[in-house]
Amino acid sequence: MTTNCAECARLEREKQAARKARYMSKVTDCDVLLKRHPDHNKRSVRAGRGRA
């Protein structure tokens, strides 16, 4: 994946290191964070806010 986003690049590196170490829960965590990243999602994700 090629990106100009520093956060996405960091998450991709972290994901690849986790995959190499066979730490699959970390791979999944990185996938979720990449999908939630505001640069890649049209709607805003407000993680950890709960309901009002």
C-alpha cells in the first residue's frame, strides 16, 4: 500500500512487523485502525465517546 499519510505508513509497518512475529491480534488491530483512519473514511469516527 502506497500512501502519503505518515500515520497510515506507521500502521502498515507495525502491521507487517506483527505479521512477521505471528501476532495476529495486533495485525487485526492495525487493520481496524487503518479502516477507521479519517483520511480513508468519509464519515467521522468518534472512538471511545459512547452514547450521550
